[in-house]
Amino acid sequence: MAKKIIVIEDNHDILDMIAYILEDEGYEVLSSLNSEPLKDIEVHGPDLILLDDWLPDGYGHRLCAKLKENPDTSHVPVLLISSVINLPELAKKSNADGYITKPFDINHLIGMVKLHLQ
């Protein structure tokens, strides 16, 4: 069974590209332009979440912190993805499992996903 990844990214083109890359690698991808899928996270049962920091309905690092505080979702790896300068600090502060800076290398993206799905 394919691992399931939720990708939340506010840029439609980047979202489509990430989804295409991950699906090509054999993952099942649920992609969204906002944080809506996180409201039903138990239903979706993701193995990993890729979370942009700038979203129309909030900040990814704040959403990540809430996921990590919740005992039902704290085990799900979350990778923040953004071009903000202080991404390493935001990832650490929110207890994210890692981060990917934009612009990103496709091989780095795939490598980070594989690393956190082991």
C-alpha cells in the first residue's frame, strides 16, 4: 500500500508540481491550497505532511505546533516548506520534523520525504 502524503501549498503551480513528483515516486497524495485537510486528519490518516508556511488561512508553523501538541497527530512527520528566511527557527519552534527551503531541488525534496517515511 502506498504511503499517503498531505501537501498543503498556497501556490497552485508549486502544489501541482510537488503532487506530480510525489505521485511519480509512488506516493498517494492529497493536495490542497489551504489547511482544510488538517481538519479531518484522522480520516485521511497521512504518513507525512508537507506544509507551506504562508497559507491563506494561517501559518504553517502554527498549524504544525498544534499537530505536534495533539497526542493523536504528534506521531505524523511534518516538513515545513517555505522561502521565509527564518524557516529553520520556525521549524524548530513548531517541533516540525524538518524543513525544505524554496526554491528546492527535486532530489532534495524526494530525499527528505523518503527519510521521514522510513
